[in-house]
Amino acid sequence: MPAATNKGSALNPSGFLATQDLKDRGWTPRLIAEFLGDHDQTRPNGLKMGRRRLPPVKLYLETRVEEAEREETFLLAQHRAMQARERAEVAKAARQAKRAALLDAAAERYTPVIVPEALRKGAVKKARAPYLEGLEQLLTEIKRGFAHQPPDPQPEAAPKRKVSKSKPAKPKPLSESEEKDLRAALLKRLEAALAGAYEWFPDPYAPDPKAKKGKGSIAKPADWRKWDWD
């Protein structure tokens, strides 16, 4: 259902709704173009992109918006738009899950072979140093593979009216955050291998001894008096 009537504010004149207000009511750019057309008024935009002020905010007469929202054709179009958005969100989540699985599989390729050396206890950096170059080489190789691997084609959110030739999907290189996470995953596997070679090397998969246990997780001898035996 449409949102409650906007009585006006310091930003929007009374009787007008901004594009963000329409978005909150379930409108999309396509619905605005189809059922409202050109805007009725504008106001200065208080936001800036760096030093550049953004374009004026488009305003639409609230009476026109409410009239359009009562039309059956609008309600049907809005329902289709909501379904398309839900399909797009599901498809996006599936792509993200597959991408995460590919990154996990890439990290699992790394099985460092550790050759123990005569190191003093606690020399973590010296133990790790001989293998960092190989780790970075593998990371570069994985990045190169992702840069040349085409992603899965994205499903259409809604059937198009015009039939057009689909362009081939472009490869999706690792993002900065993905590269950071992948390097951390590789380093964790390296440190786990080092922990297996040196008994003093901290195991990254070992539980944190400093982690606080939840209160009440272990029963005290006198707790039985408070228990409900029924």
C-alpha cells in the first residue's frame, strides 16, 4: 500500500513529493516515467558531490501521485516491478554465494609445504618469511584467472519488448576487498601449516583462550536446588 500522505516539510513544499518520497512509496523510475511523466516543480539540492552541487530535486504534485496510485494499471505495474526486484535480489544473492564459493575454492588450492628450520621459540616472522613470496605469486595467479573468467550471465529481471542481441559478459576481476579477504585466507592456511611444523607457532584455527564463556554455561554444585524437576 502507498505510504501515508506527506504534508510537506522544510525541504519539500506542501503538496509535493520528491523522487525519494516516491521511491519510499514503491515507485520506480520506469513507473514515474509511465504514470507521471515530467515533474511539476523543482527545489535546490542541498547535497554536493565533492565541490559540485547535485542537480535540483524533482517534485511531483501529491494529488497527481495519489490519483495514479488508485489506477488498477498502476497497481498491476507496481506489483510486477516488485516481483522483478525480488527476482533480481535472489539472483544477486545467488551470484554472491557462487562468487564466495569460488574464492574459498581458490584459497583451498594453497597447501604450503613447510620445511622446518632451527628457529628460536616465538620467531613467528622468520618462520613465515620464506613462504610469503610464494603466497603472493599464487595470489597473482588467482587474480589473473578471475580477470579472464567470464561471469555467469545475469537473468532478465523482466521480459524485454524489443529483442536485442545480448553482449558477451565481461570478466569480473577481484575487487579490492575480495583481494584483501583472499590474501587473509591464504595467510591463515600458511600459518596453520606453520603451526603444524612448529609447536610454538600460534594456530589460527585454535579457539581463543581469552574468549569469555557465557554466564551460566556450567552448572554449579548448588544449582540443583533451583532446577525445575517437573
